Amino acid sequence: MEKIKNIPLKDFFYMPGEFENHKGCWMLWPERADNWRLGARPAQEAFISVAKAIAKFEPVTIGVNKNQYNNARTKIPNYIRVVEVPNDDSWARDSGPTFVVNKKGKVRGIDWKFNAWGGIMYSSWKNDKLVAKSIIKFENIDYYKADVILEGGSVNVDGEGTLITTEECLLNPNRNSNYPKKKIEKYLKEYTGVKKIIWLKKGIYKDEASGHVDNLCCFVRPGVVVLLWTNNKSDPQYKISRDAYKILRLETDAKGRKLKVYKIHQPNPIYRTKHDNKGIKKVKGTLPRKEGQRLPASYINFYIANGGIVMPIFNDPYDEPAFKTLQKLFSDRKIVKINSREIILGGGGIHCITRQVPK
């Protein structure tokens, strides 16, 4: 494992699409009693369900804190690898590394700066800042250190030179306040190898991560994207999704193609209940969990595995239409549905708790 002084672009490395072949998947083990209810036990069961589903298609590794290793190893099936990775919370997509590849099939990592989503989620994230490097070490690959704050859920690429993100997140003053848009674009191009950046205005309504694109929109394959939608004009998501749709329909990708945009209707709004808050410890510096809070539920927050899709469902009438649309878009993959309420109670979805390693 060696730190590379150059940048990926100059070494001809680029970020592949998530729909391309994987070596495996990384996750982190939930345990924070100030974020997850009842000592994180319900969340742990939900994470295990996700891990077992992904493991049907590709190898899964779960990183855990030392104090949780025995608990995790007892609960997690033996066919899933469990290793010690110090962390502050379980969002592997955001604290973990981005992986880049070259045409020869070599893989390297990117260790971005991390500040816990603008410093709003909890008071200390010293371990999360080390997660990317820990995973890179386990993968035994060389890596680049980027001088910019970026979470994995804030970008999505087609593997052919196009990246989608949101202004709400990457231009948020709580991330890189000294970097204007052009400088952010420069970093994105240098480290992910893209040539074209499509800027959407906002992510989904009430996203604690300041509008991560992985809740709103993603590439199905080059030239084809899927977008979260609602027909409810009184829902704040209505305007957000329509603004995004207009931008996507008018844009072309890095190869000059007009994008095909498919819509998936969001689940009905889901709100945090008194029952959901039972057993959550109140800790100074941690973002409080308030009864009545709208949760960032989205069918777009799915994981693309080798030959499979692991998608969130919410015991909602829109679950089945979302499933049918994804099955149509990914006709060559098996769709596995996971009830994800416990995961969104912590602030994210299936895509947020996973990180693919390209092959």
C-alpha cells in the first residue's frame, strides 16, 4: 500500500460505474446508541439482512469496532468476513474510499477528507476520518489523498466520463467553504477522471446529508438514469424532482448522448414516531432525533451487485411499482427487497451503508 503523489487523471485512472463488475462490497457495523434505537440491535439485524442479500452475488466484508467484534461475529453468518475497522458510525459509502481503475484492470483508492456531513451529525469523527485508509489497507492497494471534503453518496458516475451531483451538497459552505464551483469541478475531474459534470440543484427533501445525489438520481447504465419522483404537488419533493428532471432532459453526457430518464415514485412520506425514538440516548453534540421528523426514504438508494439489485422497501403501496420499474431497468439482475425503515431511522439507506470494490 503506497500513497501516490500524482492525481488519478494523470495516471489514467477513473471511477467506474457502479453497475460494472465488483470484487466485493464493504459495510460498517452500527452501534451508536445516540443514533440507533435500542442499542442499535434492530439496525444490526437490518444491516445483516442487507449483507446476506448482497452476499448472494458477491463477497461482503463488514468492518467493526474492537469492542463490537465478538457481538458482530456471533450474529453475522460465517460466509461474511468480519474485520476490525475503527469507525464512528456505519456509513461506509461516505467515510469509505472511492475506488478508481485503469484500462489494465488495476484498482487504486481515494482517501477524501471527511467532516461528518458538515460537522452536524456528531461531535467527533476522528475514527471516521481513518476508515478510508483502513479499507484501502485491507484491500492492499495504492491510494491517492485528496485535499477536498467529499462523501461517496454525493456523486454518481456512468464510468464513461459523466458525473452527477447536487449543488446543495458539494457547494454547501459546511463542506469546502473556500472552494468555488470551478475548483470543485477541477477536483472532481482530476480524481474521478470525468469530463462532464451535471449539476442538479437539490437532493431529496429533508436529507440530513445536505442533498446527497444517491437518494435522488443514479445511472442505470451509460446514457440512462433513474430519478425519484412524486405526483403530489403539495409535497416539497415535487419541485425538487421536476427541477432535476428538466436539467437531466436538457443535458447530454460526456459522449454527447441525450439522457434517458426513468421515474420511480417515492414512498409516501414516512415520519419518525415516539416508538422509533425509544431507547435512543441523548448525547451532546449528536444531531437530535425528533418525533415527527420526516425521514429520507427513497427507492433510488439501492445497491447494484454482480447480477443483483438490493433495493429498499417500506411496507408502502409504492414498493411494488418501484420493484417493477427496477426489474425492467435491470432485467439481467435479480431484485432482492429489504425492509429499510430501521436504516432510514439512522439517516440513510442501503446505498449509504455499502461501498463496492470494482474488479
